[in-house]
Amino acid sequence: MARRDRNGERKPRSKRVPARHFQLGYYLIVTDTEATEKCYFEGLKSNLPEEVKGKIELNVAETTTEKMINKCLEAISGDAQYRIPWIVFDRDRVKYFDAIICAAEVNGINVGWSNPCFEIWEFAYFSKIPTIVESKQCCSKFADLYKRKTGLEYNKADKDLYKHLQNAGEEMGAIRRMENRHNQYTKNGTTKPSDMVPCSTVYKLVKEIRQKVDSEFE
């Protein structure tokens, strides 16, 4: 039965507000860290041209590694047609790295993985991708390179991380270098992400966003 107001008038039923439509897409990016990946993509979002900020949405969320897929599925269950889901995470010490990637893809979720860690993607902004297979060493060597290139100490939780990479490095070069590296593995028959080291598919997400943004200015 419909509720009535104080004067006895029937109140109109509330209508569900439809999800806002973003012309260039609504990206749901779920990570398993509150530092590097989250800061990077929030920085990417902040540094988009003002002309397109109302046309594309980057919603960056953080949860545990085990819950990333469920968080994506829950978030898109009501309006899947408006959202482009991604999970972004490192191999590092993740035990079921390949299984998580496979499960995400089966559920229609895109994956931006990095092996051994996210810093291997950041390396690509400045130089050829080094042959590093261990996460701790990768982070240490990247911190040295980052300081030489930016004059700053590397801080995983720096809110301006993306801006510093953009200013001191070359994003299109990073995409090209990592895409070439990923293609080399697949051409050689290497299909398991855990065997593709060093490598990252974060380039796919950044490339897609950049292409959509750049198309607005053509």
C-alpha cells in the first residue's frame, strides 16, 4: 500500500535513478592494495583533460586479493551494461596467481596483472624493461631509477605518483615497450602469466583509456 503524507495525500512511488551514462565508459578498477596501484590509477583519473572528465569514469576500489573478483561482480550486478570491470594486482607472493586471472576472465572481468610487481610496469616509462624476477629487487632497482629520473624518493603511497611518471617518463613508450614484451611471450608459446616474468598487462588498460581520451581531440 502506498504511503500517505500528513494531509492524507498518497505519496508517489520513488523511482530508481538510472546509472549515469559515461560516453567513454565507466571503468571499475579493483586492486588488492591501498598504495601503488590505487595511487597510480587515481592519479591517472585526476590528470585526465577537463574536457573528458564528464565523459569517462575511473572508479578505483581496494580489497583483499581473494575478494577482488567478487567485489567486481557485486558492483556490476545491478548495471553491468554501464561498467567495464578490471582487477589489477601483482604476482608477488600470490599463491593462486594464474587461477585468479583465469577465474576473472571466465567471469568477464579484465585483468591488469604484473609479474613480479607493479613497478615492472613503471620501469617501462623510463627505459627498456629489465630482466628482474623477484619483487623486492624490482622495487629496489626501480626506486633508484625513479630518483634519478624525478629527483624524488620513491613512495608507493604518493598521491602524485602518476603525475611524476608522466612528467619524467613517456607513457606511450611504456605502452609500446610492455606490449612488445607481452607479445614476445605469447608468440614464443608462453601462455601462463606466472611464466611471463618480467611482464605486465596493465598496458592494456592504460592504452584503452588513452585511446578513448585521445579520440575526443581528433
